[in-house]
Amino acid sequence: MWNGETVPSGYGAPVVATIWLVVVVVALAAYGRWCREPVWRRGAAVAAAAGFAVAALGAVAARVLEGVIDLWPGFAVLRDGQQFVAPLAVVVAVGLGVAADRAAEARWPGVAAAAVAAPVLLLPTLAWGAAGDLRSVRYPDDWARARQIIDGDPAPGDVLVLPWASYRSYPWNGGRRVLDPMPRYLHRRVVVDDAVTVGGTTVAPEDPRAVKLAPVARTGTPPAATLRDEGVRYVVVDAEPGANRPSGAATEVLRGPDLVVYRIDGAGGGVRDAVPVAPVVAAWVLTGLAVFWSIAASRTTLSFPLLGGIKPRRPHPRRRTP
């Protein structure tokens, strides 16, 4: 959705998409017709339908999704709708397995084998890491040295990353575009441009620190005095080091072919977002208790409270031997 380079070749082509649709419909039909024994069958179906409805909001009801996010920013998790189809994937997998099992019972080995091989046959370009396009990449040594310097500094202050853009294209990564990894690489708070651009649409940044520092960071040469007043201790330039650097009193503490780090002395701790502790602790405790209860208590599936309970299975009568 955000980066087309991560999608295997051929995925979403009309022919392949049509075949995938047929496979999914057959799997759902098999699930509804033959998957009757497990007590969680109805609960999984409800979860799959609810997840698919949430996932489809961005495509069929974008205005509704924008409205609920404007109402409460916590609903922004609904933007990445693909994660909510996980229950549907479980239902489709079970349904396809049941269909293959029934085909084997009917002595149709070809159909059963095709059902088992369908995920591989319909996406052959994903094999071997998409023919080598998807593989792990080793970070340069400069990154490890920068982390050692920044995380080892006891002085408070945030980290600003330049150039001011959400995505990066590093030479050591083969020029592939990736989301800025620095916030996940360091243990300090890292201020980056968190605006997301897809095609001609840009989703506005949400981090108040990024919104405040954007005007000076976008220039590529933000004044060190301004950054110091805003609590920025380090400036990391992880691309285009010649065109980006803080102007003024900034000390260069690391320079390598892939990374440059500047330290701004005298920076404070930065502006921290005040988050009430009590509601967060209460929410975690309640969530943990609910998860523990759902595991420890008996017969606590989704189908029990929502669909009128679960009828116990009748034991099969045993044959008496003479």
C-alpha cells in the first residue's frame, strides 16, 4: 500500500486476482458447508466478517474513516486495514483445507493437490525471496558507531534526522526505498517527518514535535540555536550529507561515508507529551485480565456470548460386544 517495491511481480494482475477470488470463494463455501464440528467455527466467522468490514473502510467508506480519525486520533490504527483481515485468512485456510480433505475422500487427488499447491502456484514470483529482491541487508558500521555515541551520552535531548523526508534510498541498500529506520534504531526519541505521501495524496504529520520543527528542518540547514531551544541534542544526516547539516554552533562527532552525526551542546530534555499514567495502567490491567479470563475460563469463545451459546456435542453410543 505504501511501497510498491515490496509487492511481488504479478500480484494483483487481473488474471491472478480472478483466480485468487475463485479460490477464496470456494474456501468460504467449503467452510460454511463442511466445517461444522469445532466450537469456534461461528466465532471465527464473525471475527472474519468484522475484520473484513474494517479493512474495507478505506476503499468503500473513506469519508467515514476520515471522520472517525478526526473524532479520535486513536482510530488511526484503522488506516492500515490489511492487518484486520487476519481472521479471514484463518477462515480461508481452514476452508481450503476442508475442501482438499473432501476432495481426497471423493477420490479426486488432482483437486486436493491443486488446493494444497494453490498459494504457491498463484504467486510463483514470491519464491526464493521474490527471486532475490527480498533479502536481509547489513547496516554499515557507521550506524553502529552512531548508536554507541548517541545512546551512550547521559545528557538529555532528542535526535533530529535529515533530510526531512519519511522515506530513504540508501546506496548500501541497493537504492530501495525504505521507511526511515532511525526511530527504531536508537533508544532516544527521534524526530522525523512522519507525513505519508501515497501518489498525489499526503497524510499530514501527527507528531507535534515534527509539526513544530518541520519549517526549519525542511530547509536542510536548521539553525543550531533553534534546535537547542527545542531540546534537540543530536542531528543525524543519513543521506545527502553535503546538502544537509545544522547551521551554527554544532559539533561534528562522527563522519563516515554513510552517516554524519552532529551534537548540539546545551540542549535541554525537549518537550515531552504529558500522558496520564493512571488511565494507561488501568487499561493494561483490564486488557490483561480479559485475556487471562478468556484463556483460563471454560467455553469462552466468541460464539458463546454473541450467538446464543454452544450446544454440547452428544457422545456417540458405544457398541456393546456380546
